[in-house]
Amino acid sequence: MVNIQDIFVLIKQVPDQSAKAGINPDGTIDRAKAKRMLNPFDRYALQAALHVKKTYGGKVTAITMGPPAAIEILLEALEHDIDIGYMLSDKRLAASDTLATAYALHKVIKYIGHFDLIFCGLQTTDGDTAQVGPQIAERLNLPQASYCEDFKIENDKVIAKRVVEGGFERVKMEMPALITVANSYHPLEYKSLRGARMVQHLLRNESEKGKYIKTITLDDIGADPVKCGLKGSPTIVARTDKVSEIGGSCKIHQGQSVEQLISEVINDTNILEFIKS
């Protein structure tokens, strides 16, 4: 028998990849000027959490950390039928690296309380480290499975399918546990009509928003400010450089047979010069 009560999913607001984002003098992203979006990898984690709710029951709690504008992705998660959202927002969190981020988020999780499963995206598009999920698992002393593209729950155990080089492996874990979800998992389903209507209602009635989205600070969760933000981040951005657009051209070889295609490629002088270089 499967007994699931509480499912947590960690999501993050990141700069929109299709928009230009400025860089601050200290090398960090100027998030105030950048267009914002839900981290694409977190969409798979959100889908995994909703799948557990639909299949095994329980309540989905979405957690994010960021400036006040990050409430946008919690509203988006509500449109997908999560039950409640928590937003850790505090100026002292600015410029957090993965170590400081994992510390702050693990304090949020302990503040909220009981959970059976925690889902995280594989990584974020603004950092690409894939470190926060595993670091949180270590801080909470949880079994963890990373790069998971599928899973099932049997007798209060999670059986996860992990992507590894050259194939996959299956691991079995006792709950509570943490899973980072690969982008080969099922895409996030469409928003529900019920969820969309509820969010529209909340936007028209600000006083009711607090029932579904709880905004908390470092003081609320009992976090040490010295371990958060820039103070708690040993990672130093030494320099940032603007990458020029890389040009290039593509030549398509067509032929009636494999032999003819190989002959065309071999005799292509541009390819020969590239190989020599």
C-alpha cells in the first residue's frame, strides 16, 4: 500500500533565454532588467510531483527562492494544480551560489515540515551546475536519485530509473527521498481550467493570495544570514565576457547511394581544409 501525504517540488525563476540579460559590475546577472520565466528543467520536476499526486494522492507544495517577482512562477504552478506555494524572499539572499542556496532551501523545507518526496529540476539555465538538489539531500540526510527519467512507488519505496552513460540503472530508495528529474521525463501538461480560474481570482483579490502563497524570510525559517547570499557563497565570479555570435554555414550533400555521398564528402575541399586545421 502506498501512503503519500506531502510532495515538495523546488522551482526557480530564471532569465528568459530568448531575451538579453544585463550583467552587474560584480559579474552577476542583472535579474531586475531581464525578462523572466520558469526554469525549463523545473517543468519536468513539477510534472513529476503532479503525477505522484494524481497517481498516489497527497498534496503538492511548490517552493521557490528569489525576489518578489518570483511569485509569478508560483502562480503559474497554481495554474497547474499545485496546492500551495512558499516563496523565500529576502534581500540578504542576493548573489547566493549553490552552497548558500541549498542551505537556505533546506531550512525552508525543515520550516514547512513533513514530506514524503522532494522533486528538483536537473539544473537551471542560469547556473547549469546541477548541484542544488544533491546538496539539499545531503543537508537533510536523504537518499537521492539524480538524472531520473521515470519512477514508480511500491510499498513506500521509490524505484527510480536513472540516466547513466551508455544506458540506465534502476535504484530503490526508502522514503522520504529526493529526486532530480531529467528532461527526458514527461513534459509538463497543460494548465487546468480550474487552476487558471483560481489564479485569476487571486489576482483580482490580493487579500486572498496569502491562503495559497506564503512569503517567508530568513528570520522566519531561522537561517543564519552569514551562510546566505554573497556572505555565504565561497564561489567568486572572477570575470564575465560577452560571447560574440558564432557564424558558419552548412552544406548539404545529396546522392543516390552511400558510396556517392562518401565520395562527395571526401572530395569536398572545405572539409579537407577543416580537417587539416
